[in-house]
Amino acid sequence: MIGLSGSLSIATEALGAQTAALEVANNNIANANTPGYSRQVVSLSSEASVQNGTTVDEGVSYQGFTSVRDAVLGMAINGATSDQGSLTAQSKLLTQINTAFAGTTTGIGASLSTLFSDLSALSTNPSDPSARQTVLSDANALVNSFHQGAAVLSSATKAANQQVSSAVAQVNELSQQIASLNGQIASAEANGGDGGTLTDQRDELTTQMAQLIGVSTTQTGGAPTLTTANGSPLVIGDTPYALQVTTAPDGMAHILDGQGNDITDELSGGSIGGAITVRDDTLPALSQQLDSLASQFADAMNSAQAGGYDLNGNPGVAMFAVPATGSAAAGISLSLTTGYQIAISSDGSSGSSGNLKALLAVQSNNLPGGANPTDSYASLVGNVGFAGSQVNSALAATTSSLQQLTSQRDSESGVSIDEETANLIRYQQAYSAAARVISSINDLYTTLMSISLGE
Amino acid sequence: MRVDPNLSALLNGGIQSTEQSLNTAVSQLASGQRVQRPSDDPAAAAANLQSLAESSNVDRYTKNGDSVLSQAQMADSALSNVVSELNQAIALGTQGADGSMTTEDRASIAIQVQSILSDVVGQANSTFNGVSLFSGTSAAAPAFVADSTSPTGYSYQGNSGVNSANIGDNLEVNVNVPGDQVFTNASGNVFGSLSGLISALGAGTTDDIGNAVAAVKTALTNVSQQRVLYAGVVNQINAQESFLSKETISLTSQQQSLTGIDMSVAVSNLTQAQIAHSTILAAAAKVLPTSLLDYLK
């Protein structure tokens, strides 16, 4: 037997449960566009008890709400985000370099062609001072082209270092926020609640972190742990571990973990990983290629000069000087000061162009590197292009896979306004019905009262 | 199975990618270049640089050819004048060798031969752009100067050097023939034979004059032989230049096919990109405003 008062309490409970459900729907709608928000579902259960061997239904009970999320999918998204961050950083840096090496009428290739073209014009009139001066200014233009090429690569290195430093600062800020959220979530869960929105916020921050650096999430003795891909801790429970940036003597930004270990080489993923990859792998290879082209070309021209005589009949002196240490391309300089010093004569007579053959041969002969200067430069540009195109196509692939993963996550956790609207109507109707029950019971009570009063 | 309710994110991704293709198609058409950065097609970009260097070489071979050609033509025309003057000297000498000639007649012929000699020296000292044509690789100008101690009356200031110029990857032509080889060659000395003729006409016998004429003839043969060298250079350059102009065309078309756009492909890419873009925009316009709320009023 329940009786009127029992029915009233069931209806009251129902009102409460439907209100709670409405609240959840309301919250879902409010956060429909919040990044990282996972939709919440209300959990209701029917109450019953057994009294004197009979099952007695006792209405509905509101069990709270749970967020719908898939941890595995979340990790996959973090992984893809981290790849995307890395490739985006690489692509930005390499696009700068590609743009700088795109010139076909400017740059080292064009300067080489102009130099040899004007040098060759001296074959019919070797003593023409203005033609000699032209060659000298061509050689100077070539030196400048080498400098520009080296500057493009070194400014990309600088940009990568800046990116590393600023990204580490962001990582540290995120670690602190995640650690404080971890603390709040732990106390919420200790009271039997669902971390809910706080967990969403933490997951969103973790994804932002993955954009900057490759991360891995695990549990250490119940405490959620966030580490870099190589295992250096970023956050354990509610304790953040700050990364540090130090500048090595060579000007490179190195990253130290919380214990002070240099983890630069072990990092991968995220814009930090991407910047380090470009800085430590791609750029040094290109710089080396440019430097060896500069130094081998200078050597070849100098030894061709040494085989001839200048306009005054003196033995040819070196045309270019290359620094003994450091970047040859950045440090190459023109040693000749006047056009008279170009050693075109093979016998000391001023009208001879016999040594021109040796100077011009530098263009077609293979340098010690295995290819002639033009082909060496073309291969350098090819490598610049390959580095860029590889990263760009990998970026396109990662972006589309990230889109798919995100869509997969949204299909599970995303808020559908239509769905929530339908739910609202459902809860609203249930609420109205429960209210009607209360009003009916009220009527019943009134009737009952009037009977007893009437007697 | 629940579906992704976030249509706008999906559509944004699509719109971005079609916009990207549209951008690419437009910028390719605008620039006429398919490869705008090495990363667009690394292999083509590298091959294009090599091809451009080859083009620049062809240009410089052509320029070299042109400048050698004008120099050779100049020298050839000087030598052609020398040949006709020598022929004239031979005719005068033959006339002077005639037994019926008086001393006065011979003296007047000698004066004419003398003027031929000065003309020939003038031709031997011809310059091109300020450079003596017949002084070898020395910058000496003039190539021959009057020298009373020399048996021929002139001494050579130049050297026997020969400059050469590239007019092809492995093709060189000589730019000059040294003056001593042309004018004071042991097997036919122009100045010596003309001086000999003048002195024979002044004091020699008929036989002496005949011998002197024969010497001039030998010198003429030598000059003609040397002239052939220039003619050979001119022919070689003409042949090479017609090859080089074909090479330029083929290199230009190679560069165009490496990094340029194929107009029909580019236009069809643009059309495709436009269609894809307007399709996705139309889809967005249809789908995005739809909501259950519209039907609940």
C-alpha cells in the first residue's frame, strides 16, 4: 500500500528528477560550442523496495550525470594533434626557406650563370677593363647570394629557437593549469562526483599541450600523469614540473626537464618537436650543402686563378677567401679588388685569354662534392623542396586524419542541439505530467478533506 | 550509431580545402607557373635550375660566337684587301719586268708598289674595338712598325699567341691568327717580298724583277692560306649559331614543361575547384540553418 502521501512523494521526486534532467540538457545546450566539452547524460533509475514480500515501486531516483567520452579516442586525438603541431611548425619554417630559394632569376644559380657568362665574354677581348670590372661585380654578386642563402638558413634556425622558447613557456603555463585542475577533479571524485566539466577542461588543455609538445597520459598510483613522449614528467597529480630553456654556447635553445636533464634530442611531436627537427636535422644538412658548395667553388676558382696571370703579367691571386672555421657560405668574401687581377692570361701577355679556359671549366667540372657548381646548387634547391613537400603532404594527411578523429569524437561526445531540444520536450512533458499528478492528488486530498469536514 | 552533430566543423574543413584548391588554381594561372616554390615539385625545380644554367651557357656561346664572328669578318676583310693589293702588285711587277720598260717607267711603278706596301701595312695594323687584329695575344698596337734595321723594313710587335673562345660545350674556335704568321711568314713574307719588288724595280735587272714578283706570288699564296683559317672560323660559328638557336628553343620549352602550367590543365583545374567550392558552399547554406527548433513553432 502506498497511499496518497506515497504517491505525492513519488511525484515530487519525479519533479526533481525531470528538473535535474532539464538542467543537464540546458547545460549541454549552453556548452554546445565550448571546445572540448563532452555532452552529459542524466542517469535516472527507478526505485523499488520489497515490503512484506511485495515489490513496492517508489518512483524515480536521480543518480547524477555522466560525461560521454572515450579515453582511447582522446589519446588518438592528442597523438594526431601533436603530429599536426610538429608538421605545422616544420611547414612554416620550411615554407620561408622554400620561398627564399624559389628564385630562378636571382640567387646563387643565377649569379653563377651571370659570372661565367661575363667571364666568357672576355675571351675575345681579354684586356677590356670594363668587361673585367663586370666580372668582378658578378663575383661580388655571387658572394652576396651565398650570404643571403646562409642568412635564410640561419634566420630559420633563429626562428626555430624562438619558437622552442616561447612554446616551452606555454607548456609550463598549461602544466600549472592542468595540475590545479587535477587537484579539483581529485577532490570532486573523492566526494563521489564526476569530474565532468573539469575533466573536459583538463582534456582540452592536454590537447593544447599536445599541439606544443608530444605528450603521453598515464596513471601513477591513481594520480593522472602527463609526461613528454620520452617520459619526462610534466604533471603528476596536482604537481606541475616546469621545463626550462637554456641557450647553449652555439646559440641553440636546449630544453631541460624538471630534474635539469637535457631532453632536447629526445623530444618529438608538437611545435617544439617540429622546430627541433627542422633546426637539428633539416637545416644543418642544408647549411652543410651550401657551405661545401661555397668553399669548394671558392677553392676551384682560386686554383684556376693560380694557373694564370693578371693583366699586369703577375701570377693570379685567390679570387675568393673562405673562413677557416664557421659557415663558408656566410663568410665567403671577394679577395680581388680590381678587374685587373682576374687571371685570364696564360702566358703573362695582356691580350691572352688562355687561362679563361681553366676559369670557365670550374662551371662544368665536378667539384670534390661530386657534381659541378650548377648541379650542386640545383640539388640543394631540390633538397629544400623535398623537405618542404614531404612535410606539406604529411601535414595534409595528418590534418585530415585529425579531422576524422575529431568527427568521431564529436559523434560520441558532441552536443546535438536537435537531440537536446527533443530531450527538453521529453523532460518538460514528464515534468508537466508529474505536476498534474500532484494537482490530482491535491484534488483528492481536497475531496477527502471536504468529506471529513462535511461529516 | 550516433553521428557527428557538429556539421559546421565538417563543412569548415571542406570549405577550407576547396578554397585552397581555388587559390592554387588561380595563382598558377596568374603566374603561369606550376612550380612557384621548390616544394611544389622539388625534382622539377632542380631540373629547371639546371636547364636555366644550360640556357645561360647557350646565350653566352651565342654572344661569344657573335663577337668572334665580327672580329673574324673584320680580319677576313682586311686580308681580302691585302690579297687584292698583292694581286695588283704582281700585275705591276709583271709589267715592270717587261724588257721594254724604261728606268723612269720602273721608277713610277716602284712608287705605286710603295703605296701598295703602305696600304698593306695599314691593313696589317687593323684594330677591332681598339685591339690589334694581327698582334697575337699581345696588346701591342700597331702590330707592325717601320724598322730600318729589319730586312723587311718592318718589325712585328706582337707575339705568336692565339686566343680561343667557347662556342659550344666542347667546341672552341680560334679568335685570331698571329700577324707574323700572315705577313712575315718564312714561307711567304708579304712585307719582305714587296720591299724586294720595290728595290728590284729601282735597280734590278728584268730577271731580278721577275724573281721579286715570284716572291710576292708566294706571299700571296701564304696570305690566302691564312685567310682560309678565318673563313673556317666564320663557317663554324654560323653552323653552331643555327644549332644554338634551336637549342634555345628546346631549352625554353623544356623549362616551360618543367615548371610552367599547361593552360588547358590549369583552366580545367580552376573550373573543377570552382565547382567543388560552390558545391560545398551550397551544401553549407542548405544544411547549417536547419534545426528542430524551426519546426517547433
